[in-house]
Amino acid sequence: MNAAHPLYLPAMIITEENCFYPDQTVYFDPASHGYEKEVLWIDGKINCWFIRPNTNQPKPSTIVHLHGNAENMTSHITGALFLLERGYPLLCFDYCGYGQSNGMPTLAGIQDDARAVFNHILDNPEKYTENIIGFGQSMGAYTLARVLPDFPWIKGAILEAGLYSFYDLFAQAYPQIECRVPNEGLSALDTLPSTLAPKLFIHGTSDTVVPYSHSIRMHDVSTGPKELILLEGVGHMEPVVSLHAQRYKNAILSFIEQFS
């Protein structure tokens, strides 16, 4: 998630384009590390990887990974490899305009992309099982929070370093700059009260990109089972490489085991 950094604001007006920083670089290929990777295309435009763990007895759940706003899934997937190591299959995907996926990203479009992925899962229960957990990081947490009410069968949602609104994020960080990012109907605060799916919110208290107040606010408005974990001194998207890494992993694994 790089959207809040001043170096990414080329003009004195913040627009929807400032929310996204995709590229097409392949940063990591799980197949090169011995994982079985199946390449999928959804709706002819959304590129996905279905990655199976290296075990004869995989866990009977699939984790759907929704990545942040910079680069593409091939860089972000490295932060979820610990789930593969524990036997959980992973389905990751690129929003339109990211990686190999076609099109251009928009705030409404990334939500439609996520809906298409979850509909694909719904149509193929024999492949993905009926135990589906969403794992969204940064922009991915925002996206997951927005689409959760549409899929009441999702067993749970892990929302790491999430923001509830791009408009509010920019307006709070740069009150002196005009913000034209779409706002109406695009806040996670509107959708989280409408889903009873269990939710685990995780955020570092030293996050300078997305303030942890965003996760506190989302946790406050959420319904259903919920938990908020604040990691002292941890920056944006850094828990897995921080001194709190084991606590972070254990919390996620416990959540998955409890609700899937």
C-alpha cells in the first residue's frame, strides 16, 4: 500500500488513479520453490494462481488472498507462504490492471474482481471445498470488507493493515490537498455491519501508510465474532518479518482453525 506517500502525488489534486500502483513484474513464483501452481483465468481477464501445499494431507480449507495496491500478487504472496507451509491451499489473484490481468483498476472494479473470484469458488466447491477464508492485506482488506456481505458462506475474514475508505485516508493525510477520489458508496464502514462473518483485524501501531485507527474503526462497527490485534511498533505490512511474527502467525492460524 503506497497510496499515502507524498512522492506518489504528482499534482496538487488527488484522484482515483493515486489509489493504484500496479506493475507486471514477476517477483516470486511458488512453482520454483516446489509448490504445485495452477494458473486460472476468471471472466477471461482476471489472472489467478491456485497453489497447493507440499503435503499428502492438505487442510480442508482454502485461503483466498487479496493483495495490496502496489506491484501485484507475485510480490504479496510471499507474506502468505506460512499458510502453505501449514498445509492450506491458497488462491491468489490480480485485480484488473495488475500483473497479467487485463483492464484498469478502479475502486468499484477491484470489488467486482473479488466478487468474480468468490463466485468462481462458489461454482467449484469440489475443487476449493466449502471452507473458505478470506485474507486481505491493506487494499485487499478494504476490498474484502466491501464484498463480505455478498458472500455469507465465507467462513471468516482476516483483515490486515486495512483502510475503510481511500477518500478518508487521503483527506486525513493531506487535508491541504483537494481530494477527488470517489467516496459515496465506497466505505467499508457501510458494509461491515451487514455481515456476521467472523473477522480478525490486525494492524501495526507504527503504520505510517494506513493509520491503525482505520482498523479500530472497522472493528468497532463490525457485527458477528470479531477480534482486534494491535502489534506495537510494527509498520505497514511488516508483521510477518517483525519481532511479533510468531504471534501474528499463530493468531491467523488459530482463527482459521476455529472458524473453518
